[in-house]
Amino acid sequence: MNPRFRFFLWVAVWTGAVWAREVRLPRDAVDLRYWLENMVAHHGYSVTEAASATGLGESEIDAALGRWKIAPFSIPAADRPVRLRVLPYPGGRHPRLGFFDGAIEPQRETKLSLFTPWDPKSYVVVDVPEAIFTDAGLVYLAHTHIPTVWDQRGTNLARMEWQRRADGVFEMERQLPDGVVFGVMARPETNRLSMRWWMRNGSAHPVRNIRAQVCLMLGRAVGFEGQTATNKVLEGPFAAVGNAAGDRWVITAWQGLNRAWQNPPVPCIHSDPRLDDLAPGAMASARGWVWFHEGRDLARELARLRPTTVDLPDTGPVRVATAVKAPIPDRLVVLTFDDSVASQYHVVRPLLKKAGFNATFFITEGFSFPTNKVDYLTWAQIQELHRDGFEIGNHTQTHMGVAASNLGRLIQEVEYIAGRCAEHGIPKPVSFAYPGNAIHPGALPILRSHGIRFARRGAQPEFAYDTGRGVAYEPGRDDPLLVPTAGDARPTWTLDNLKAAVAGARDGRVAVLQFHGVPDRDHPWVNTPAERFAEYVAWLKDNGYRCIALRDLEQFVDPAVSIPDPWAVIDWRRTVGGHP
């Protein structure tokens, strides 16, 4: 076949929206509805494009669109978020206008659509990362174009999807065959997308000369789709593209710039980052952004952006200084106990009283609390804990894990425990612990409106639940209603685990420890043996640690000062492996 004819045939296949191996069959009806709303209501896909992306027949797509009343660009204006609208790019339509042979079978798991704030039908597609190179060669490519080192070895990488968090953040993590792991976190904000690309060397060998390509494709943004170099500005680390009138701009930049460039036929712009060499076990990350700007003075806008983004040292989110009322001493520990376990009265109480330690006991009537008074506290015992000076906190009536589906019930669950406390002469709890450590951004205003001043979460998502590991609480960076756990005690814990958990109680940080039963017969996976707990208390006492209740943080922290973006510090820690 004539090569020129073969190329045009290939283009015809693409313009017919056939994505070969990149067809993604929905898992179920819920998944199908999500992707059809994404494709049709937001991206304006035709039935043919939606069918090619999902692998379903056009008649099936038509029926589903009718059943759920989904039409092109039908997202109501009232439903458009204040912050930038960002969605996973759904496939089924090539994100490029040209240079197709440079991106065959583009994979959707690295691509996000960023809808412009001035036109809800226009969007740019960021491919993050499009490619990763190291001293080993091309180790990742988000489409088929040239073979990666894994292609050369006959190793296929599994398909993935963006993980969509409840707070609007998108996450992706992939382990390469040699043990090297890379990932991306992308957070929509007002008129910009903040990104972080990270790598962790899980191999036995150093990884050197690490650089990525991050492609910002412009073909679907009206006014920016020109396949020309004349509307683009490259002033590393910034790359920008303007509309014909010169009064609207799409700008991108990355810290640790490798190079800024453009490819007019696509059309696209690049600000490509690089990372320091990684020894085995080491981790590194880079920050990047995409901005949407209205105004004619691009130079002035770049000068405004530079000192607050690309030139700012990567030391984590800025601390809100007004949150801290008094200097926080080193070796300050908050002790917390969940789930109303009877051993907290019989075993924990006398040990803490002898040591002179305070603590918070988070009360729930979940599990078999109403009937099982062998394993669970009585309200008379809870009342006595209060009289001893310990804090009684709120853990919901039924131990309800907080989720989007039950936010409407949260106030009822919290008020029930407050009412039971009132019946027994216990003040209305001002501290809360998220049952099962499940958190949701919608819970914060509900808890705050009910008078909750501090709320303890787990160590998730910084660390997986089953590790028991955590991070210390950083007042001014962590919201008072998202206080993290520094250590979640497990049956396998030893004194070394406790020491590691409280090691972060320094430099203005506080170690918050999470225990359950001592012992815990009903939930053995969070059991702490009584003799081990006695060892912990003795060690903390002997080594000069001050142990307080969660409410006692108010001596040092103003709970009325909320953090403007409470998830920012969580995202940052996830990409630097905890505290720096």
C-alpha cells in the first residue's frame, strides 16, 4: 500500500472516532452515566464519538442518553463550579488537530480537560505526563508513537483511570516493571489547575536524568486552536498562548524546568519539568500549573505569577500564622480512644490517672453498644470518665462513616451523642472523630455549625490505613476539623512504633495518637494489649511527654481560624512522603 494513502486511511479511522485498544467499556450503569455526562453534557460528544469511546452500540448510547436526559452541553449554568471545571478526558475523540502520527492510540488516564472560564464549551487538554525519560531511556509514553523500554522487552503496562477524590482532586499512580513508581495529583482552583508530578525509586539502582513531557493541547479551545507559532510565547518556565484579540491567555509553567517549547501542528505548548536523581528508596516531586488569564499585558501577569508559584520554595502550603495562639512545646501528645470500649474504663483510665495524663474518649452507640456491656462502656462509666477530667468527644450515634451519600444525616448523628451527654451531665462535645477515618469536605461546615472545634481524622490519605503510620498535626496548615493521626495503634505495634509516631511532636507540631480498646475483643484488628499500653504510658511519662485531650489544643490553637484550602497540606504531604 502506498505510504501516503496508508497515512490518510489512518487519519480517516481517527476522524471516524475509532480508538482501537483504547475503548473503555463502562463497569456498570453508574459508570456509564458518569462517562456519558462527561462526554456529552460537558464535552459535547456525538453519539458516534460516545459509542467509540465506550465500545457500546449507538442504539445503546441513544437509549441511555434518553433515559438519563443527557444532551450535548446540557450542564446547567448553576451547576458549574466556582473553581475551574476539570474532568478526565474521556477518549473517543483525538485531543489533537494535527501531527496524529506523533500520538497513535492516546491513553486517557493521563489526560484532563480544563474548561475555560469564559466559554463552557471550550477546553484544553493537559497530558500529565505525556512521557517520562530517564537514563534508561523512554520509560513511559501516554500513546503509541515510539517504543518504550518496556515495549522493547515485550512488557505491557496495564490500563488505568484517574482516581476522583471527593474534594475534586484527581490522582494517578503507576508502578513501572522495575519498581519505580510515579504519580500525579491535580487540584482545580479558581482559574487555575495546580499539579504535582512525583517519582519514588523502588528499584535497587539509582535513577538519573529524570525528565517529563507535559503537553497542553489547544485544539478544542475556541480562539486558541490556531496551528501556528505566532500566538504563543515561550519565556521559561512559562509557556503561554493567546487568542486572536490578545486579551485572553492560557499559561502553563513547572518548577525545575527542563525546557519550554511548542508544536504548532498539534497545536500545543509545553513547560516540561525534570527531577533530581533518585537513589534507591528516594522520592522527588515537581509542581506545575495551568492558568486562565484575561488581560492584554501578559508580561505583567507572568511577573505577578512568578514570585508566588515557580520561584516559591517547595516547603509546603503557607502556614496561617494567626491560627497559633501560643508557642507549642515539643513533646506534646494528644491521646484519643475510639468506639466506647469497656477496657478504656477498666484498663486505660487508671493508667492515665496514675501518669497524670489527659485524653479524649470518643463515644458512639454503634456496634453492640446498646446490649453488650461486657465489651462496651455504660453511660455511668462515661459519666465517671468525665468527672475524672477526661474529655468526652463525639463519634456519631451509629459509628457512621462520613460520605457524600450521608452528609444529610451527619447533624442528626452528632446531635444524638450531644443529647445523650446532656442527659448524663456531660457538656456538649466540642471534639469529633471521623468514624472509620472517612472524611469528606462537606462535613466541615456541618461540624463547625454544630460547635465542633477540633475533629480528628486518620492518617489517610497520606498513608494507607493498614500501615498504622501517620503524620503530626501542624497548626496553621492542618484545619482544626482535619487534625491528622500521627499513629493508629495496632496489635502488632511495639514501643518502636510508638516512638516513631511521637517523633514528629516538635518544631510546632503535635502528635495525635489513636487507640481503640485496650484490649479490644470486638475489633481485634485495632486491639492494643494491656501490657503493651502500660509500656507506652510509662515510656511517655519517663521521657517527658505531655499528654493532653484534643480540646486542650485550644490553649495553643485558635479553632475559629479555618484553613482556606484545608486539602492543600494533605496533597503536599502525599507527594513528599509525609513531613519533609
